[in-house]
Amino acid sequence: MKKILTALLILSALLALAACQEEPQAEPTEAPAAEVESPTEAPPTEEPPPTEEPTAVPELTEEPMEEPTEAPMEEPTEEPMEETAEEPAAEMVASQSGLGDPLYPLLGNAGYDVQHYTIDLEAEPQGNTIAATTTIDAQATQALDSFNLDFAGLEISEITVDGETAEFSRDGQELTVTPATAIADGAAFTTAVTYSGVPEPIVDPGVPFTAIGWLRFLDEDIISVISEPSGAMSWFPNNNHQLDKATYTMRITVPEPYVVAANGELAETVDNGDTTTYVWEMDDLMASYLATVNIGAFERDDTIGPDGILLRNYYPAGRIDEFAPAFEPTAEMIEFFSSILGPYPYDVYGAVVLPVDGDFALETQTLSVFPQSAVDEMTIAHELMHQWLGNSLSPATWQDIWLNEGFSAYFPFLWDEHVNGPEANLLPAMGAYYEFVAGAQVPPPATVGLDNLFAEPIYVRGPLTLHALRLVVGDEVFFDIMGTYYERFAGGTASTADFIDVAAELGGEDARELLNAWLYEAEVPPFPETE
Ligand code: ARG
Ligand code: ZN
């Protein structure tokens, strides 16, 4: 471990020299807050955070939950997520309680397909209490006597299915709903879950460096939802896997003067006197882990990007001048990435900057969340790139996460190459990455487990894999592979095998062999010769 740390330090020093990075290696921090700690222990974080940089894996240093000044909060009793598979299984076996993801078998639920979530939620930030009804429009994909949703904590007062009261039971994160009348295969149905309480952060073994889900930052008086991978179930019941994407309406009511920033477009703001309801519409399909709600004293800054895309950024009140300049390249980045992959997938984009320090930002759909300490050009490019790769085109399983992070770690270097030329940062960084990966024998990206889901195999060997592919097939074929892969799977999901097939189709069997070696083999392949 020491060796890795040393190597990473050298690597970050090189990268810093390469000027991409201002923040060298953060020290491993542990899971936020003692209060979040659970009886069962998330795996200890020995590993240094994944990368410095492009993506820097953020941990939010701030405790999400501290004792409220008044109403004492209950101790989170939350158990960590249930059972996760130790050994990735090759096949996904879906059931009522889970889709059989190799790393998170209980996430998602078979038997239905969600079309739309309507989340009506009233938040009381001082005590961090919520009272909500989430209404789910779905279609049965088999006859259903009962069905499951993923939902952790909070207290449910009522569930209806097509307007009739339904029975329900809970077991960990599995909420089983038994409608009064069975649902026929293919039938559309609507279920509404009414609940309240204080949302508890999720302890997820895939992200031991942070709590996830609905997070309250007491000192800064903000709330932010950061869910990847499993945190969405901390605040609304859902089919918690990217294999079932849906559109969203969020009606979030907060006391004056709090402001709410969420995914999509702000369709309406309703003044209720003491409270305001912010109605956010996400009209394109979204995975539940990409849903975000941010509540605090934010100020909005609007500009128009390419193709009329509305860029709306939310900054801590009074600090627009401090942050807006950093986000100015966003419009040009959108044009640049569009030229490689195809049009930006949504009508709007923007960032919400939180007045907290942390090491990672998150690519929440159309509104990336940045801690104030992660606002830098490479991270801005990284989260933007995720809107194509990650959000529109999502990994079929969590073990395919390199399809998100490897690409989003490499593309900021393409942006840098576009602006500064290849010698400035791209080539030195890839050289340093190779030294590091070969020296530390960083394991391959496509076979990661929960213990290195957001670590070096993904953030360092991942982008290096793409760079190696590029060196072997040449720029023309490489960019053709990128664009074709995106075009083919945009709006849905793809597996590592899907990507390799596209690469082989356009780049030949050499490309397949190279990718197999880089993605699956323990041994680090030689750095491709360039001419
Ligand atoms: N996907 C994010 C990024 O690299 C951060 C991932 C780690 N954090 C998390 N909560 N999953 O931009
Ligand atoms: Zn990322």
C-alpha cells in the first residue's frame, strides 16, 4: 500500500507538473462522519482516493449529518446495504428483489418498467425532515401479485396501487408491495408511496470514502443528493438500477428563503406564502442514481450555450464572480465533445457548486454537483463528458463502471489536447499513467469488485486503455469507434462486450485483442509503439 501511495504521489506530482492538477493526492479520508458509521463496517479505506484529478474522487469532507442545533436527530440506525456479491457472477439473474447486478444483486427489481416518477416532497432543512409522496407510473413486464421497490429508512404511512390501498412489507432495502388486485402482464399501473422522516445516508461498500444519498451539511445549511451508486433509495422508493430509466417530475417545497436546484428544467416556482415549491422536470430518461436535489442559499447564473442549450449554474449566494469564470469554457467543451460523440443529449446543462470541501464532483444529470474545492477545468470537463457517457449511455452493470469513468477520465485530456496540443499534458500524463500502472501492476478495469469500484483500475488504467487503443488503431478509426459506440447505445445501456464489439467491427481483431488484454488480463500490456 505504501508503494502505491508513493507511486501515486509521484504520479500526482507529474500530473501537477503537467499542469492539470492543482490538488495533489488527497489523503484517504474515511467514510464521512462517525454518525454515518454503521455496525457493520464499510470496508476500511486504505486505498488512496482513486485519482487525483480529472475526476478526483471526492469525498465530502464535511459531515453530512451533524447534530442539529435544535431538535436532536436520531442516530442513524441504518444498516449498510444488504449483501453484495463478493465474487462477480458472470450472468445476471433477475428476481423480484433484484436485477442480479454482479456487484449489487439487490439493486433494481424485475417485473415492471418505470415510465415516470413524480416526487412531491416537502423539506424542512433545519431538522432535515421530509414528508413526501412518490408516484410511480410503470408497466408490468409479467403478471404481478406483488412487486418490489428499493427504499431504505424513513417511515411509510400509505401505499396505493391504481388508487386502492395496498399492503406492504419491508426487509432492509426491499419494499414489497402487494396490490389489492393483481396486475396483469403488460398492464400500466400507478403506485403512490407516502412517507416521512429524516433520510439517512447510505453506507455503500463501493464508495467507502463517502456517504451517499440525501446528505445534510449542517454547518453550511445545505442539503445535496449525491447517490452513485445506490443512494437514491435513501430519499425516494424506486427501481434503483440504470437498466430501468425513467422521466421525472420533482415538486420540492422548502421554506423561504431556501432555493432548490434539481435535474432538468425549472418548469414553475409556486409561492405558497411561507414556503416555495420548485417544480423540476427531467423530460429525458434518467437513471435513479443521477437524480439530485440541492437545497440552500444558491444564486442562479444563466447563459445560452451551443444549439440554444440553456446553461444554468447555481453558485453559493454572493459568490458568482468567484466561480463563474471557471465554468466559462463549458459552452466550448460542449461543442468539442459533440464533435466527437454527437449532439449533447439534453436541453439544459449546468453545475451546482456547494460551499463545502470535497474531492469529487458528481455528474448528476443536466446538473453536476461540485464541492467548491473541486471546481477546476479537468473536473468540469469530466462531469460534462459524463452527460454522454454515463448518463445517456449508461453501464449495463456496475462492473462496467470503467465505461463511465475511463472515458470521462480520458476525454478531458482530449479537450486539453484540443486547447494546448498533445505535448502539453496529454502525452506526459499518459506516460506517467503507464509508469504508474505498470509499476504498481494496477489490476484491469473490467473485473473490478466493490473494493476498487472507484479506484486506479478505473481512473488510471481505464483512460490508458483508451489511449492504447487510439495509438494502435490511429486517430481516424479511434474517433469513429467513439462516435459509433455512443450513437449505437445512446439513451440506454451498454456492456464492456458491446464496446469491444464496436471497436473490433471498426478497428479489427487487433483492437479486440488489445482491449481484452487491457480490460481483463492482470498483466499490464506493453505501451503501444508510436511512430
Ligand atoms: N462519478 C463521479 C466522478 O468520477 C464520482 C464517483 C465517486 N463518488 C461516488 N459517490 N460515486 O465524477
Ligand atoms: Zn466520473
